[in-house]
Amino acid sequence: MTTEQTLQAVQEQIGYHFRNPQLLTYALTHASSAEARVKSNERLEFLGDAILGMVVCHELYNRFPDYLEGELTKIKSAVVSRRTCAQIARELGLQRHIFLGKGMSGRGQLPQSLAAAVYESLIAAIYIDAQEIGPVRDFIVRTMSCHIEDSAESEHQRNYKSQLQQYAQKYLSATPLYELMDEKGPDHSKCFEVSVVVNGRRFPGAWGPSKKEAEQKAAYMALSELGLLSPSEEFEPELAEG
């Protein structure tokens, strides 16, 4: 396939046609095959990473108006991760069209970091070519949308405090209050008991190795008692702080 055919194929796959095809060439060019590093996709990747983060944050802010900043941050981290960007690059078929040096082209499956870099470089190339944010925002949201929903669902299911707060504010016009009831153990290995009060109703206390986890478990207990969780759903601590 010639360079021109490659560029045409990529434009068809991504649904955007470049006024300046050289930008697309740079976006697809790995440093191993570039005449100079400034003619590879490394500078574009730098810009694309920033654009991706901004657009995703704006999309999350609008899409999930009831989510707090901690939960939004966790979803954003998952969505803009190298793993997700590499997956989208593969979904778009970009790995078949990257210009690689001789030492890279015969290595089999494309490294995750390289695939992710091409996606971010493509974002920057579209932004520069369009000279406005609209087309690249559309491209990011279109290619990221299902990943945003999957990450949001996964994160929301683990964040019992967020679930309880949304329910309490929406249906009870109240905000859950978490109270420390007890703590045990030496300073280096304490356990904490926390209970939650919603609209004057106190729910059973819960123990955890940290106040944060005890609060999450207390929220889980409240949700269970309110009948808002499946009977088979077991408590799963959050994987990251926020």
C-alpha cells in the first residue's frame, strides 16, 4: 500500500479528511522511521494528550451532573489511560497503518504504548488541521463514548457512598452523615467503625481498616437495608482514593 493509499484508508476509518495530509503523516510516523524526531508523532502525542484530557473532563462534567469530582477523576483516569487509548487505536485499525522503522516492523503485535501514542497524535493532528475544537471533540466523544460508559458503570458500582448520596439527595432531600463510632488497635494497624445517618435514620455500623473504607462499607450496609442493592452483591472496596 502506498503512503497516499494509507492516508486515504485512515481518513475513511476515522471519518475525518485532512486539508493538510502532512499532519496525518506525522501522526502515523513512529520515531524509528522518521528523518528527524520532530517529523515523528512525538510532539503531536504531547499535544494530543492534553486535548484528550480536556475534552474527556468536559464530557464527564456534562454527562454525569450528579457525580462528585472524586468519582469523575477516577473515570477520567481509566478513560484516558494508555490501555484504553491503545484499545481505541486497535478498534480504528490504526495499527495496520503506522509507519515503522525496519527494526520495529517485524515485531508482531504492536506495543500498547505505541498504539496509544498514535491515537493521541491523531487527536492533535485533527485539532491543528481543523483549527477549531469541534471536529476533534466529535472524534474523541465518538471513539470514547462506550469506554466512558463502561468506566462510569464500573466505578459507580464500587462507590457506595456516591450511590447513597445520589439516592438520598434525589428522593429524601437529605445528605448522608458519616459518624465515627469506635476505633481499635495500635496506631500502625487501627480499625474504625463508622455508621451513616440519613434523614435522621441511623444504619448499622461497619468496620474497616481505614475511615474511608469503613464509610464505604457503612454506605453499602445502608443501601442494602434500603433494598437498593441486589441480594447477591457483595461489598467491593474502591481500588483508588478519590
